[in-house]
Amino acid sequence: MAAAATPSPDVFKLGFVGAGNMAESIARGVAKSAVLPPSSIRTAASRADRRAVFDSFGVHVFDTNAQVVDDSDVVVISVKPQIVKPVLLELKPFFSEEKVLVSIAAGIRMKDLQEWSGQQRVIRVMPNTPSAVGQAASVMCMGEMATKKDEERVTSLFGAIGSVWVADEKYFDAVTGLSGSGPAFIYLAIEALADGGVAAGLPRDLAIGLASQTVLGAAAMVKHAGKHPGQLKDEVSSPAGTTIAGIQELEKGAFRGTLMSAVLAATKRSQELS
């Protein structure tokens, strides 16, 4: 994000219920990109180390989640999915029609969020872990009562940590299977590429550096070149060359089919957990 970005003219109070790593990534991105000043961001934390983290970049840290909700216009529920229900039931008296609830808890349906919180203006977002480096892939679903301004505000928040798409809630299990679990699949691919480099004689640190930068560069090509991944693959694959020889080995190992199966398995597990 550009450090010279100008503050948004729409300054509102953003609260995080849950002061974990994802909340920290979003808050840092929002502050760094000047979507909101840090003084407009609040959370609550009982652990001294988490309080210190948020204090360090200017976030207001309260003692209780009730104070966060009461003093925020947009409330992001960022606790672990298994405790969303008791947390929202406890905070229900502190919500009001003027507030919007944003959930980043995997697997928690919109109707349940509305029932537990009593809040009708709800937006569900599925970000992923590369939010920590400003490269998240986030998908959001709008509740029926959420306003256009709510959508604009939440888009600006998650746009500060990466790219944002809007999709119907029915796609969220597949989103979880692809972009939620996908980074782990790519980490395995990077590790395997690096191991291949080591097997071919490269020093470990050089192999990991080359593998990670190669994946980063390939992703940037797909994102910015305006070409189908298959076309980009063909452009690198010279007749009887090194790349097509490697691709032949990947095909023998059902590389594409295995990745497809991994996404489908993760999607199925998300459906089961939901």
C-alpha cells in the first residue's frame, strides 16, 4: 500500500471483537493505507502482549468487548468460530440499528450471525492468511439489510489488505476450499520446488528464494497479463525443451487433478463444519 495515501473522507469507528493475528493484520493495513486513522480503530484484549501490539500503532484498546461494540460503527467479529455464538449472545444488548456487524469467522452462516447478535445489518467476509503481508484474497457477502455505505466501508477495509470480491453466501464453502486453504497448498508446492532445486544441487537458501519468487512472479503474470494460465504455460513450453519435460512428469503424477481434489476436499470439510 502506498504510504502517501490520503485519509478517507468517510471517517468512522472500527471495532474488533477478538484481538488475534487476523484482526491485527486488518487493523495494520487499514492504518497503513490511511483508510482510517489508528485513533478510529478499537479493540479489547486481556493479554498484555496483545494490548501492547495494538497500542504500538495507535489503536485504542478497551478492557471489554462490550465497550468496543458500544463505541464502534463497524464491528468485526474476529474470534474463533467455535466461540462466535456465546460472544455474540453476550454482546447482543450493545448492538443497535446504526451499527453493522462484519464476520470473518469461517463457517458461520449469515442467518446465525443475525439471530445471535440481533443485528440485521450483517456482512460476511472470508479473508485468508496472506492478509499479514497485504496480499489477502477476500470474498464478501452482503446481508439483505446492509446498505451501500456499509458495502463501501467494508470494501475499503479489506481492500487495504489485498483484493476483494463479492459473491453469494452459497459459494463460501468453495471459497474456503480455494482461497482459505489454498495458501497451504502453495506452501507445499514452494517447499517441493525448493527440494527439487536442492536435489539438483542448489544450496537450500537459494532454492527457497528462487522457488518463492518464481511462484510470486507467476501469480503476478496471471493477475496482470490478461492471459489464461494455460496460454502463459504454453508460452514457456518450448518444443522438446526443459519446461515441457517437467510438465510431462507433473502430468504423470496427476498434479492438476490432485490440486483439484484438494480444493474439493477442503470445500467438503467446510460444509461439514458449517
